[in-house]
Amino acid sequence: MALRAPGWSVTVVTQARMKGWRFLLLNVAAGAANVVMLSNVPGYTVLAPYAAGSLEGVTPSYGTWATTDHMVGIALGLPLSRWLSGRLGAYRVLVGALVAYAAVSLMCAASETIWFFAPMRFLLGLIGGVALPLAQSVTLGQYRDDQRTLGVGFWGVMSMAPFTIGVFMGGFWAEYFNWRWLFYSNVMVALPAAGVIAALFYGSGFERRVTRFDTIGFILLATVLLCVQTILNMGNDFDWFASPVLAWLLLVVLLALPMFIFWEFGERRPALDLRLFLHRNFAIATFCSLIGFLIIQGLLSVFIVQLQVLLGYTSSLAGMVYLAMIFLAMAAAAVVHEITRNVDARLIIFLNFIGLAVTFVWLGHYDKSASFDNVTTPMFFFGFSLAMFFAPLATLAMTGLAGERLIRAAEELAMLRTVFGAMGITLLGVLFFRRTPFHQLELADHFGGRRFASLDLLASFLERMQAMGMSPNAARSRAAQLIRQQAGILALNDAFLFGAMTFILLAGVIWLASPSYASKKRRQTLTRLTAEELMEQP
């Protein structure tokens, strides 16, 4: 019997759907591979300070290059996935990608300089972008029609795991072993998963379907994304466009971007179908999803680093802060699909955006240098909002679309959201960097008596430090250290408050979309379910 994976240009030919232990083993192998590949974004972020110190002692801002380039690689791998699966077969490409993923992970682990490590991370992301949608489509193709919603719910839970377990595991490897063990663990999971999937599908054929690939559009898109991300990565450290390299990259973007837009509108099967943005709901849902994920990914990445660098948390303890999200996140991810089928997606999105804003305001009033419970409690509720972020926006974006355009919309939303997530890591990092010296100067003026001559708290603080046995230089050094730390905390608060204001604005924008209901009586097609899961890929 021929089983067509909806939306993918390949038909896997098997005698029957897998059952029993074979079906269970496929879900375990593909699910483990999915978690590992997704965990390489948040899992690396928590150990970025360790990696930066090991890679010739570069600053932590250099270490984030490996995160952002990795995410751009994932985005560019998504369109390649569909094309390769049509020519070679979905499960064959998946197995090959997992083997390649293990090989490149070894290269990442062996890196000694950031200039070798960052390109390897990009290549790792590119391979992951090919493998991630195939792992889902191959596995979902084995579910019976009446179990399809259950399968999508399972993958929704798997998609939440990297934000919780992945961060904790990254911190665990860094603190108790070595940061390179994150990449060794990739090998220990990817190779067995590839072997299991290859064995389960051994002897299965596929119907080759060669489709046109927009090579020129893909090259122009890759050029624009890589140049923009490089500018964002290096701008803060190299004085932006005062650097000749970044100025030339900007010129390349200004030339390539209009060429890409004109080319895509004239291409019958474009790499990025810009015509989809003519659909009102897709445009609005995509805009809210991109800006929202930019804020979420940026804040999560900045926060996990500053917990260690600014507040002195160990990497495993910082991972425990994020592990608190797992309790509500897993439960919400399992039922969110059923909720969105019965309630207007705009209402769910509105309430969730308000919930995110409240959580960010909660985190934005943090004022202690070391208080585990003060940051863990809001992160517990943040897990619920994160799990509720993807599915309602996916449902709203799909309104009015059908067939192949539905799948293309899913791929584009997943790709663009990943790109904006990478940009968010850099932009929120720049916001934190810029606000820190501002608050440092404000605190120095306030406590030094330059604002109010009668209020010179710094002098009394130095006198107390010296009375405790400190030398004048040591007392001044300690005061400067405390001011820098408090300035950093205030800058981090500014980043969270900025995120809260952004989500309040997005909560208003979402009502510009048309209503989106999914009635209980309407049968949710397999294509729609597949597209929904693709759209929810973090």
C-alpha cells in the first residue's frame, strides 16, 4: 500500500503501516533525534560562556555567533528538505542527514577557534533543517487517520522539550564534564537513531517526484540572510558600519534584496512564496509570530547567559531555572491542538500575549543578585505561555489556505520564524549591552552625590568598607563592581519590559485578522495537521 506523506513530494511504499514495537521504536528514535537537533540551540546557549573561553578566549558576544548562524542554517535547510525528499526518498534523506549530523557534530567538538566553530555550527544547522521536518513527516505517515491528532500532539510535546530539558542538559555537560560533550551527545543519539530508522524502513521503495528547485532564489535568499545576520553578529563589536567589512556586507544586502523580491514574484515555484503575504490572516499571523518569537528567543538567550555571567549561577543551576517551564509546557502542548479547534484563535492568541506581557513584567522587576525562587516562579508560568504560542498562530495563519499553498505557508512560517529568532538573540543582546552603561552612569551619579550634593551614599559606603578592614582601593573596586552588577540587572529588566510592551502591542494587532474557528464537526485533514505541526516547529 502506498502511503503519501502529505505536502511532501515523495510517496513511501510499504506493505502496511508499522504496528506494535516497530511503531513505538520509530517514534522513540525519531523523537529522540528531533529533541537532540532542536536542543542544539538552547543547549548551546547555556554553555556559550564556556565555549567562548575555550575558543581562544573570545568574549561571550562572539560565542553567540555559533547560535545565530546555527539557526540561519536550520532556516535554509527547510526548503532543501522538501526538494531532496522528492528526489531521493524521505527516509533515505533522513538517515543520511542524521549520519552527516553526527559527523559535523564531531567537527564542532574538535574546534579550537571561533572562525572554524561558527561555520561548522552553520553547517550543523543546515543539516538539522533538512532532517527536522522529515523526522516528523516520516513518523506521522505511520499514524492511522484517526490517530493523526494524537501524533501531532506528541510532536508538539517533543518540540517543547528543548526549551526545558535541552537547556538543563547543556548546563549539565558544561559544568560536570566539558562543553564539547554537547556535541558528543549528538553523535550518541543521531547514529543509533539513523540505524533504527534505516532498519525499520529497509526494503521500502518510494515514488520519485522531481520538482523544480529555485536555485537562483535560494542563493539570493541565503546571501541576504547570511549577510544580515553577520552584520547583526559583528556590529556591536566592530562599530557597525564604521567597519569596512560590514559596510560592504550592507551594500551586498541592498543589491541582493530587491533582486530576490523581483525574482521570486516572477518564479512559478519560488524558494520563498511572497504572494502568500497577500492573504490577510497569513500576513498578520506571520508578523505576530515573527516579532513574538524574536522577543522570546532573544530574551531566553540573553537571560540564560546573564544568569551565569552577571548573577553568578552555575550552568546547571541556570538550566534548573529553565527546567521549571517543563511542568506546564508539556501539559499545554499536549492539549493545545484540541483547544484551537473549538475556540477562535484570535482570543487564545490575545490572552496568551497578555500572559506573556505579565510574565515579562514580573521578570522585569527582578532586583536581587542571587535569588533562585524569584526567577523560577515566573519561568514556571512562562512555560505555559510558550507552549500556547505556536499552535493558535499556526491555526490563524492557515485560514483561507488549502492544498500545496498550505504546506508552503507552513514551511515559510517555520523558516522565517527561525531567522527572526536568530536576529532576536543578537538584537536583545545589543539592547542589554547599550542599556548597561546608561544605568551604570545613572547609579554612579546618584550614589556619588552628583545629582544631590547632600546625598553622597558612595562616600558612606566606602567608609564602611574601610572600617571592615578593606584598603581604599579595594573598597572603591568593590563599589564599582556592585554598581556594574546592579546596572546589568537594570539593563536586563529593561529588556524584559521592552518585551512586555511589544506583546501588548501585538495583542492589539492580532484582532486585525479575520475570525478563525475550527468546528468540532469539521474533519481536520491530514494535510492541515501536517502543515500545523510544521508551523509549530520552534
